Amino acid sequence: MAVNLVMYDADNVVTTNTALAKKYIYTVTFMKRINSTSFTSYQVIPVGSISSTVTVMPPYGASGTPSSKPLSGSFVIKCPDPTGKVFKTRSLLYNKDPQEI
């Protein structure tokens, strides 16, 4: 998962100064493609007495972006050693975690 923050000042201009920031937009990107919705509900928990407006764009629907089609099939990893001899893995399914290779 990657999280990107862009802050805007009172004039809606991008800023890196937290003292001037009036609006924060976080973009959360999941790095692994999935077959299903990444979330179906969310909860906003206010901290302290700060008043905020929070908008969450759903992953699906009119304002959301669906996950791209997941990978499928299998693949092979090839690694040459310093002498040039190539070693390769057996055929791996697309959804294997690194510890399973």
C-alpha cells in the first residue's frame, strides 16, 4: 500500500508548509491487484475538538476507481549467477507470496 499526501492552503494552492495547510488530500493506492472491493465501509474517528469535513471516495461507484483486472496465469523467475549460468524457478502461480517461492 502507498499513501500520498497533498496539502493545500486557503487559496487552494499546493503547499508543503503545515502551518498554511487548510486542506489535506490523502491518496491510498493498493499495490497488489485484487478480485474484490478493497473496502465496503469506513469509519472516521475525530481526534480532539478539531472540526473537519472528511470525504472518502469509494473504490467503486460513480466517484470511485475500481481495481484493475488482477493478474492471472503463472510466471518463472530467472537469475543468472556471476558466471552467466541461468537458474530459474519452477512455474509459479501469479498469487504466490515471496516466502512461498
